[in-house]
Amino acid sequence: MSSITPFTKEQLMPQPEMLEIKKQKGELFIGLPKETHFEEKRISLTPDAVSALVAHGHRVVIETGAGEGANYSDKEYSDAGAKVSYDVKEAFACNIVLKVEPPSLDEVKMMNPQAVLISALQLKTQNKKYFQALAKKRITAIAFDFIKDEHGFYPILKSLSEVAGIASMHIAAELMSTASGGNGLLMGNIGGVPPSDVVILGAGTVGELAAKTAIGLGARVKVFDNSITKLRKLQACVPAPIYTSTVQPKTLVKALMRCDVAIGAIRGKDRSPVIVTEGMIEQMKDGAVIVDVSIDRGGCFETSKVTTHSKPTFKQHGVIHYCVPNIPSRYARTASVSISNIFTPYLLDIAEEGGFENAARFDKSLRNGMYFYHGILTNKTVADWFDLPYRDINLLII
């Protein structure tokens, strides 16, 4: 007698495993609150970017006045299809919250549990309470200063470094003028007049853009860096022959004594190394200008002290010091367009992949930027810095 079974012979055979290929395209609900951080004027999405997102069926809520610092009106955002809200809580109640500066503890309280936060992390300015607040709300957080693309570059950091590099030269040129209390020198190359001398410390993105701008204005440029590879790369991409050197104290002192402008753009692993001592600064010309772009990491001139956009300079040993940590915010519109151009493709990609979970599964650069996943800390640097428990993101997203 044959045994009776509810299954057919084919059903009892080993079956192929069905893998999830792709979810339905997701609708994004994005909040743009106004920046409350001191002198922060940038915004993460321009009206053009909002228009592109809305055209793809996504919703954007922007707090009134959020774009004013970058000269974007509420009307421009409204015309682009965003909802302009007079209640900050409404912007923070969205599934995805986009900010330039990290939110304050009060702002984290306004966010919904399980929301996605995309902002800068600025590790040096954070405290343990901030991370505990995110964990409590089970928030997924991405730091745009940690997003690394497939070529090993940090796209948003590189973009903002380009703004800072070009801006540092324009700021120095402004400070050299008589109207700004400088020596009355023009950063240029006038017939029969010796050109200005510029010393740049660091041959990274900031140094490279500062050098290109100074050469474009007609200055004589000397670049110091301890990486021969970076100096070679700089020589290859600058449109004119350029003086480069490793950091040799005697050579550096001579260059600083003769220069009209010195730009600090050296970043260390934790703190920027102090390359220029107070003794070296004492030997610089009266009225010379220092722009310390590395000030957000402590600065590479011994006399540097943090200043603000409203009071940007001070004089020490007759040398004008400009030490504002947030230079791109001075050019808020350009910096906003730059950030927005990088954010928009990411957001469209997240929607295309069927939501954040799926996008993070396939996009390694998003995983690189993530430091919280549903309230679980996934960044080893943050964990070590604040002595917090940590899990590997690759084990959480499978």
C-alpha cells in the first residue's frame, strides 16, 4: 500500500533558493530644518535639487527661512515643489532628515524613532550624550564627512576643501589691502612690480586649489609638504612650474621671512601638526597675512586661535591671522550647490534601490559613511574615541 503524502514528488526535491532581487521603488520623505549652529549659512539641498526629487515622486518639507543664509527664498523652494513649514518639528518628523551641521540634543529629541539622519559628524566637537541620544531613538545616521566613494575619495569633503582652498587665497588678497589694515599690496603681477610671495603648507586638495588660485592671480608660490608623492602630483596638475619642498626648518624660515601670505593646510590624523613656531612668525614681515585653514584641527601655526566670521582676524607679532574654522560657510551659496550636487544622486539612488536598507546593501560608499544603524554604533573610530560598544556594519546588513 503506497503511503499518502500531501506533497508531490517534485515538491519534495531540493528547491532552488529564491533571493530577493529588488524591492519596489521607495518614496522618500525628506526634511530640511534650518541650521541653528553659530554662523552656519549653508543648506543641504538647493531648489533645483528639490525640484529633481519632487519630479521623481518624493516629498520635501523645508523649515521657513532655511535657505536664506545661502540666498534661497522660501518661494523658490515652494515653486520647486517643497512644502514650506513654519513648525520646525514638522521638518524633523520626516523619515529622512538632511542637515549640514550635526543636530543638537534638543533637535534629536524632535526626530522620529527609526528615522535616517544625514549630516556632518564633526567628531572633535561631539560628546557621548549625542551618540546615546541617537541610540535611544534607534536612528540610522550617515556622516557625509565619512562617505568614501569607489575611488577612495571623500566626495563632499573634497568638494568643501576645494571651496576652502580657493577662498583662502581670495581672503588673503582681501586682507592685504590697505582698507583691511594690510600692507596695501595687490595679489597680482603688474609690469615692473615684483609679484607677491605666497607660502602654502600642505599639498592636499586645499593646498592644490590655493596654489592654482595664487598662480592664476600672478603670485610666486612655494609649497611645503612631507609627502613627495603629493608634491609630485601637485607639480603635474599646476599650470606653471612651481617651487616645492619637504618641510626643512631652515628653508621654511627663509620662505616665511620673505612671504606676504602663508596658508596653513596640513591635516594630521587627530590634530594638525604645528609646523610654524612662534619664533618663525616673529621673523615674518609686518602686515604679512596668515590664513590657517587647518584651524578646525588645531591649526599648524603656533600662534593660531579660533576666530569667527563676524570677527575673523587678530594681529600677533605684526602678522594678520585669519583662523575661521568654517571657511566654506562664508561662500554659503557655492558650498550649498556643491553639497547638494553630491547629495541628490545618493538620494535618488536610495529611492531607486527601494529604500535605505537595500541601497546600503549594494552601495559600499553609503556603508562607509554610516555610523549608526537602527541605533547600533557601527563606526570603530567613534567607538574608540568615546569608549562605546560597536558592531561591524557588514555583519548587520547582509
